[in-house]
Amino acid sequence: MTQSETKGGTLARQAAMLCELPVFGLYLDQRRRWRQGLSPAQLPDGTHTPEDAADALRQACGIQSRAELDHNEQAAAMYRRIVADHMRWKRRAGL
């Protein structure tokens, strides 16, 4: 199956919904601040848009399209790790 023929399944749909959640954008904001040593003034909450979230997810998973999550086990494993980290962050933040 070529990339143009790759169809997204459950993981691709879940990833698309995740990227639309404002709280996931907040998670990405905080994660980027921590990794790059930035202050909230330098990278305010709300900086990551849904498009930015999708770009970050694709980059972290090493894919060009979220549809690949359903066909690439390494990418799927990274996606699941990101989701688990996000859920842990939400619990700690009381969200």
C-alpha cells in the first residue's frame, strides 16, 4: 500500500480528535517550555493551535500523515506514549 493509499483507522481518528483539544495544546505549551527552558512570558499558554499540535505529533512519531499511525507500529507506540504522558500531565495538573 503506498502512502497515498494509506487509510487512517482508529488511531488516526483518535489523534485527530486529540489535536483539536485545547488541553492538549496546553500540554504541548508546557512541554516545550520545559524542554527549551522558556518562561510563560516567552511561550504563553494557548500558543499551540490544533495545526501545531498535529505537526508536533507527526514529527514526534516520525510520520507524514496521522493515517500512518494505523500502519506503522513504531509510530503507534510513540503515539501511545504521548497519549500516556498527556494523561499523566492532566492528572497532575488536576484537569
